[in-house]
Amino acid sequence: MTRMKKLILILQLVVITALFAFIPSSARGYRPTAEQIDQFRITAEELGTIGHWSVNGYMIRESDALVMTRIALGEAPYCPQDQEYVMWNIRVRAELGYKNYGSGTPAHKIDRWGAPTSIQMEGLCVRSCQYQIMVLAERVINPKNADLTILRLMLYPEDGSQLRQFYRAYRMARRILLRPLTDMPEELQGYDSFVAPSRGGTGWNDWKPNGLKRVQFFTCGNVWVDRLKEDNRWFFMQDEEAE
């Protein structure tokens, strides 16, 4: 390469770098847009008029990605790795129909709980409450001034670190929704529930003889529990078909 060509290449790189610096960070995907921030934050007025003062009532109208984001941040606020696992947990419950368990499922369907449901049905307090943060969130009247930091993070993320954390989780939720269920992390497959570390140890089975032992994948995360066998069979059957 001649000296002139090198100079031209260097000038091109300088120009491209300079132009990139003037592109708004929101356009580069590093920060949420103003419209997204409005979606992330639930105001007291919106909670009253849309949700009738119920967080669950408000969130049932939100997108799958937002529902997964809020629940994951509430259940694992200090553990981004476990937030991803909570999101997959909601997905597997929706696709294998956890809340339709035993309601007319054909006898030969041993690899699912029931007919598929939805992210909203499984994540929110519809029929029952799987995720305790949604029980806690029901007492909130003004998300911006919620008494717990966790609730403010999931319902009205403030500028700075909270907003960045929410946006990162939101982007993760969108990516997970685009992937097939078989992309669920292999070590998580078969675990259908979780509890806080303070509510149970690890290393023992919830159903025998083939249940998976309780495990805490991350020191900052929850203890994962295998209570039902249908999802284990589903993943096993996918592996059998792939071979």
C-alpha cells in the first residue's frame, strides 16, 4: 500500500468516526428513545385511568417484552444473569401452558402442562400469582414514589443507572422472545420454579426419583426448583428429535 493510499484510508476513518460521534446515542441503540422511556414509566395517572389502581391490571395491556422486563427486574434486581433466567421461566410456562395444568389436556400429552397461555397470564396475577413481586406491586399507588427501590426500578425507572438497567433488560427480553424455546439455557431446562435463597437450600430433589436438584446458578440469584416433570419431558423429546 502506497503512502498516499494510507493517508486516504486514515482520513476516511477519521471522517467516519467524527460522523458517528454526532449520531444521537438513542439512534445507536445505547439509550432508550423518549417514547420508550414513556412506556417504561407508569405514572400514577396512568395506573388509575388504565389499570384502575392495579399494577397487574395495567400490565396486562402491555407488550410481552415489557411484562417480562418488569417481572425479571423485580424478582432478580441485583442479578442480570438471573433476570435472563426469570424471563425464560415465564416463556416456558406460557408455551407449555402452566396455568392450564390439568384442564382438559389430552392424556397422551405428557410433555406439557396444558394448552399454551400467554406471557401476561403466566407473569401476572391471573387466576393465581406465580411471581411474588406482582403481589407486592399491587399495593403501589404512585410508582414514582414507591417505598421500595425494587418497585421504582420495575415500574418507574429513574434517570441514570435505573434507566440503563431497565433498558438493558428490555432489550434482553425482546431478544429472548425472538428465539425458539429450545434456545433456553441448557442448565435451566427442567427447572420450572424458583425461590429466594432465604426460603430454601440447594442440593435436594422436590420430586423423586428423577427430579433435578435445587440449584443456585449465580450467587446473586434465586434458587431454582424442579417441581413438575412435564417440562423435563418436553426438552428431552426435543433432544430426541434433534438426534
